[in-house]
Amino acid sequence: MKNNYFISALVFAFFCFFKLNAQSCPPTGFSDGDTLYFFYDLGTSDCMDRPVTVSVGASVFTLNDCGNVYSVYQLTSGSPISPTNMFTADFGYGTCEYTDGVLTGEFLSLEDFNFKISTLKVFPNPVSKGDRLNITFENAISTKIKLFNLTGKLVFEDSLNNTDSKTLDVNAFANGIYLLQITNGNVSVTKKVVIMK
């Protein structure tokens, strides 16, 4: 019986170790039509964790050069990208939308979104002192957050763009129970938040 627990713990630790660097979209991406250039924040992604191929529509690009803060992909099949200032790249773990080089949309796979959400911390909860509610993730995420009161009225809405935290000023909110909804594409998670100042 002890061996089963040990093996289960070992498998869980192995999964967590390799999943800690859950993928997210590079914050910057450009194309000249035949080549894709992606730039990462230093220390957020290793070359060995990046996909070998990326697709844009029916076109496939293969990793040609990789460094600490960049990846370069060359067109290997399909047509060049047009227009080059706006495209959506499929990295396999999710899709990343770029407009004029800036990440404008990130839609993770259900597995990666669930992993990132599993690291979600909402504190203090309940909010009994002060006027701040903190939302943190272990890794940066691009998502939408909404706060509803129990009647279903939307009282707060914001978008997070490749960040790992958000602080809400709840000073203007009445005491009560609220529902915090975090959404990425068609996937969402809801957490209960209590305000009792």
C-alpha cells in the first residue's frame, strides 16, 4: 500500500514539475509573410518548451532559430501570411492573436487554462478589512474577469493581458456575496467572493 502512495506522489510531482511552466502566448509577435518572430519576457520560456511548428490558418511554420527571449519560425508549407500586421498563430496549446506586433487575444487549450486557473488565489476572502481584493495566478495569463452580485448584475469588468495579478478596489461595493468569473475564450471558472467590511 505504501508503494502505491509513493508511486502516486512521484507521478504527481513529475507532472507538477513539468507543468509549472505552463505555456502562454509570447507578448510580442511579428511576421513578414514568410517568417514569424516571437519575443518572450526574459526567464518566462525555455527553447525546449516551445513548439517545433506553429500554424497560421493553413500555413505551417517550423522553428528555425531560438534564444532566451525570441523564436523565429520559417514557412514550410502553405501560403505566406497576408496581411502581416494581423494574424492568429496556433501554438498547439492555444491560439495567440497579434495586431501590429502586440498580443491582442489569447485562447488557451482547456487543459492549460484549467492549470493556470488551478493556481488562482483570491484574497482576502472574505474582505473584512480594507478595500482591496487581490487576484493572483502563479503564471501570467490573458483573460477576462467579471464580478457579479447575487442578483446577477455585473458590478465590475476588466481584461488581464499577460499578467499574473489584479487588485480590485471594492470600497464602493455593498457588503454581500459576489461571484468572480474568469473567462478565456469559451471556458470560464467562477469563484465566490464575500465582502463584509
